[in-house]
Amino acid sequence: MITLKGAEVSVKIKEQVQEILAGHDGPAPKLAIVRVGENPDDMSYERGAMKKMEAFGLRVQSYVFPADMEDGAFKEAFKAINEDEDVNGILLLRPLPKQICEKDIENMIDPRKDLDGISPANIAKVFAGDTEGFAPCTAEAVIEVLKANEIPISGKKVTIVGRSMVVGKPLSMLMLKENATVTICHTRTADLPCECRQAEILVAAAGRAKMLNGDYVGQDAIVIDVGINVDENGKLCGDVDFDTITDKASMATPVPGGVGAVTTAVLAKHLARTIR
Ligand code: NAD
């Protein structure tokens, strides 16, 4: 089984970012990362995103607000960032604390700065197959992993486990755009192992540590693991029980070191695209 490394895909995306920025005068585009509270997962993602922007020659600034911030005060602060001409793109770390209405922020964010595809305008573009907008970075990262490794998608049977608005649903639309035949599985899927075994490309995005073992993988399938979980020993792991699939899968992404590294590279590419 070949391990598909995210770092190698990230290097290719960096080249694309440099191409987009070639000949661009003035300061590099700037990303605003907006965080409310001190959630360790958010802080870890923020550190990774900041490192990536800097490595790609892009500007980045963190905007951190207290976890108990009132809805009105947060909206005012967010509006200022949204309207700041020096800010080219925004990454909002979610979920927000429950006193803040996330829907309102999704409606408020300028679609041209909405690098992670949370606004209705960008979601509509993803569902219409229009590539001018911004798709959610993680969903697009899955496509990038396949393309960077020259894995054909057109005509392939793709099964996605998970139907969230962050990964499963937008990814199913991106896969359709690539002419895959897509099956979406979720908690009510009747026979999940059977559905998964049909897949030529299996994408795990359920958020359940090591849930998919070798019984879920068809012979020579390609397995892309989006999950980021912590196992019983406190170690980072994916949704796939990696050691159990090595005799079945032909290729698979590891966790850590797989899709996660590509997600922040896609975010950087989206930021670079804001100068067009
Ligand atoms: P979510 O909890 O919003 O959605 C999970 C989906 O999986 C749901 O649609 C649910 O129906 C399905 N699901 C859950 N348990 C299932 C089961 N036992 N059988 C079948 N389906 C099941 O999660 P999300 O935000 O979509 O994230 C999914 C995973 O991806 C998480 O581990 C998250 O940490 C990870 N993630 C990774 C990145 C990255 O950059 N690699 C980015 C975002 C999310």
C-alpha cells in the first residue's frame, strides 16, 4: 500500500500559489483568523494555518475574542474585520460559542473574503459546480490529494462517510463536478461496511476514531482519511484503522500527515486567489 503524504501535495500547491502571486505588486494578501475562546483544537488549527501562510509568503493575523463575548459585540468586531481593506481573506474558527448566532455571521461574511466557503453565496456556487467561488478547504483538499497523485476521479465509484456541511456534502458536489459516481453514507446508512466496500475511492469524514477497518475497504481501493480524532492513548488518529487496511487498500492517506496539511495549503491558495 502506498501512503499518500500531505506534505508532498502541499509543495505542489505552494508552486501554484507562487504562480498566482508572480508579478503581484504591493503587500502579499492577508488572512485574518478569527477565534472566539481558547478551544485547543481551534488553537492547534490556527497555529498550523499561521505557519503555512508564513511558509507560503502570505500575511496572517489572529483576532482572538473572549469565550463569553456577547453576540452584538462580536458582530461589531467581525464587521470591522470584514470591511478592513487590508484583510483579503477570513478564516472563522467554528463552532462559535452558543450565545453568538453563527448563521448571522455566515450571512454577513463577504463572499470574496470567505476562504472556507461558509457563506450562502459560496455554498451555492459549490452546488452549482461553479469554480469561481470558494469551496470549504477540507473538501477541496481531498480533491487536491487525488489530483496531485494523478489518481483519476472521473467515472469512479466514490463513497463518502459523513454528510456535514464542512466536508461530506460539499465534497460530494466537488466529486460530482469531477464526474465521479457518488454515494454518501451517514449514521442511518443500513449496511455501512457493504457500502464502503463498493468504493474505488473511499473518503472517511465521520469524526469517529479508527471506525473504518479492513472490513470496510474493497480490494485495491484508495482511502482518504479526513478524520482528526484522539485515540484511547491520547494519540492523534483518523477515522480509519490504518494498520488493518494495508493488505486491502492500494493507497491511503495517514493521520497525521495526510489531508490536514493539504487543508491549510488550500486555504493559502484561496487567499492568493483574492488578488485576481
Ligand atoms: P461532523 O460531526 O459535523 O459530521 C460527521 C458526519 O459523519 C455526520 O454527517 C454523521 O452522519 C457521520 N457519522 C458520524 N458517525 C457515523 C457513523 N458511526 N457511521 C456513519 N456515519 C457517521 O464532523 P465534520 O466537521 O464533518 O468532521 C469530520 C471529521 O473530519 C472530524 O474528525 C474532524 O475533526 C475532521 N476534520 C478534518 C479537517 C482537516 O483539515 N483534515 C477539517 C475539518 C474536519
